[in-house]
Amino acid sequence: MNANFKPLGLAAAVATATAGYAGVANAQSYASATELGDLAIVPYYTVLEGYATGVNIINTANQTQVIKFRFRRATDSMDALDFNVVLSPYDMYTGFLSAAGDDITWTSNDNSCTVPAMNGNTFTMPGIYRADADTGYIEIISMGSPEDEDMNLAVNALHDSDGIPEDCDAVRENFFDMEGEDYGNVNHFTTMDNSTPSATNDPVTTYVASPDSLKVSYFIKSDETGVEFGDNAVHVAGFLDTPAMTNQEKGIFSGDLSGFDYPDLNGGVPLTDPASRGKYNELRGILAAEQLINDWSKNSAGDFTVDTDWVITYPGQYAMLSLPTYLTSLVDEDVDCKRTSDLTLGTAAPCDFRDIPMTAAITVYDREEQGIVVEDGELVVSPQPPIDTPTLELPYEVNVIQWGETPVLNAPVAITGLATPPGAVFGWASLETEPADGMLMVCDWNLAAFAPGSTEDPYTCGAAEGDAAVVGFVAWQRAFASLPAANYGRIVEHSRVQSAS
């Protein structure tokens, strides 16, 4: 483990947090058929070429919810920007991500309490993972709900008749790390504000798992072309069956396993609720696909064109990295996060157990059931090499396939030049993928390693189950060269074929 992660400080914290801990049975999460859940994934965001990406979050329940709002960059899903939003019952929170010079900013005019406080009405993406973060995907995770709406956090987050929360500063007091303070995040189910205890005031708020009541949608809009399209996010219900409250002050670089890095797509809080971890294998079972199916177009007809881009996103691949080594490799050229089948994690050990890069075979049809025909060959003088069937590589967590000559999403990197049936300008396609060679594993903190005298590795990996989790859509754009105001677009989520096992 790299020294940057302060193992001695973690050891003391683990000893305190796990004293008397008893494991609990986890409920099963599942794909939401109702488009409501406690986890939502937006498959794609972009701020390139005049695009902005908006997100709408509705709390449809009569319970206050704390949510984690996280933007992950396209190349490797590192956490480019995250913050918390506290939604009172039936509250709605909206905003958009856009470019502002060299910066990327989240802008919202809503009054809902955010943690931290916004600078005016914006958050600016920190510089640490800003590179390659012009595109990516979004995680929105319910962290928990107060056990009672009379508890301080719920009372202070509630909007009055003018739409203003009672006291957002008091809400934010619950999210400090309590180092040197007597208020903040106590553990995954308890926080305290800085109010004075009395017979009529209890600064402590305790939490339960949030209901499956989040409704999340998104839109991608270009002011330059006039195109706007959007859809529901991908919703998962029952993702967390325990609260996952964390502080918004420190993270793993500070040696804090109950900080802003969690919850994530592998579950809740490693330090105080290790039984809530390991959710990524469940998510793989829910969102896995042997095939993705959708339509395509590269139609150019005089004054207008109809083009399509496919987005294929593999969320949560960061859970398949030996994260301390990978993060160090980003800033230290002498550290290599390599891929190998060696299972020993130690000095110069393997680090990368991800599904990506994925190898994809794509079958393309026109609208008349005609595919690409490979003509029978002639007799040859042997020996001759076999005819290769071309394949695609999907190297990143977020990948874009551009079908026409004109891009729809203006992705910084796109797969182009796909073969289509002769004369066809639209149709449908089926994409099948295979993961990278080597061991596929899900990795996480090993709290036993922080016990005095332990020689275990603090970050360990176990076998990944099932196929890769994947989400995505086709983005359509109909563009009129002489009348940009008539341009329009739409998004259609990919259909999927899942394994019967």
C-alpha cells in the first residue's frame, strides 16, 4: 500500500469503528421496472462543443433523503466532481453541467441544501481529475433518510412557504469529519449538528435506508445546433439496504474510509459498515448484457441529415482496480498499474482486473433484413491465411460509436468507419462483447489488514461474477443545414440480451 494512504491512521480508525461489529444479511437489489430507485446512473454527460448536460432529481417520498451526486470521467471513471444534496419530502433538484472557459461547472438555481455550500449557484470541478472529464457518466446514490422527520437534519432541510430551507448551514454541520469537533458524521447511521442539546433539541440525527423513491432524468442540449435530447436515468431499486452516511470533508488520500469517496457502486461505507460492501457483483448481474441492440442511421438527403451515435458505458469499473496502486500510478511514473493473471498483490503486483478494454463484434442490418454479405471465396493455392472478421475495441468506461460522417455528440474519441450493408443508410445492429484477457476481479479494502501485527494486504480482490455491467443509448440528430431552428434529437435506450444463467 502506498504511503499516501496513511495506513497507521486507518488502523486506529478501523479498530475503533469495528469494535463490537456484527455482520448483517443484505437484501437483494434489482433493476427497477417503475423508473424509481435508490440508485440512478446517467450513461453519458458532455460539456464539449457547446453541449451542456442537465439532470433532474425528484424525491417522490414523504421522507427526507441525502443523496450522493457524482460525476465520473469517461476514460477511467475517476471521481471528477461530487457533492451531496439533501432533499426534503417531495423536493425536486435540478441543474446543469457546462464548460466555463477551461473549467467545468455545475450550476443550479434550486434552494435545496447542498454539501458543501455552492459558490453563488455553482460548483467548479476540482483540478485533480479534470483531464478527460469533459465527458463521462453520473452516479446518484441515496445515502439515507432520517428515522423521523422531526429530527434536526430533516427539520433544517425542509422548505418553508417561500421555498427556502430552514437552515442549510445547520444541515451542513452534519457532514464534517468530527476531527477536533463535536459535530459532524459519527458513523454510517448517525450525524450531529452543532446545536446545543436541551429538553427540546437533540443535535443527533439517526438514519435508515432510503426508500426506492428517486426519479432521475437527464437532457443533453446544444445551444449551437439547437438540438436537445434526454431520457430517464437507469434506475436500480434496493441497492443499499442500510444507510451510508459519510463526511464531505476528507477522503482516502487523507486516510479516511468514511469520507466523500463513499458510497459508490460497490456499496456503502467500508469503515463502519463493511457488510454493505460487495454490491458491484450484484450490479453486474442486474445490468449485464450479452448483446446490445439498437437502430442506426447515417442518412444524408439533400438539405438534411439524420445521424446517430451509440453510447456504451461500463459503470463501476473502478471497483475492479487495486485502487491505491492505480491512483498512485496517475501521479508517479515509476508506479505501473499493470494487467496480469498473477493473483499475488504486493510489490510490482497486478493492479488492473477490469473488463475493459472490451472486444466487440457487431452485426449490422439494413431495414430490409439484409446484413453485410461475405462472398464465398475462390479456390486458392495453399497455404493461405484465413479471412479475418473485423472487431471493435471499446477501451474506456464510456465509449461512443459514430455511425455517420457527422457526429451527434462531438465525443473527443469516437469509433468511426463501421461497415454497413451496401447502399444502406439506416437499419439496426447487434453488438456482442468479450472482456479483456486475464483475471476479472472486484477489489475493496480489507479491514483485517489494519489489525496490529497483520501482514495481510489492505486492498484485496475476489472473482468478479457474471458479465460486465453496461448501460447506454443511441442519440439521434436530424439536422437541417438551412434551418437550424428545426433541428431536433432523441435518445433511445439500448435493448439487451442477458444470459439465462
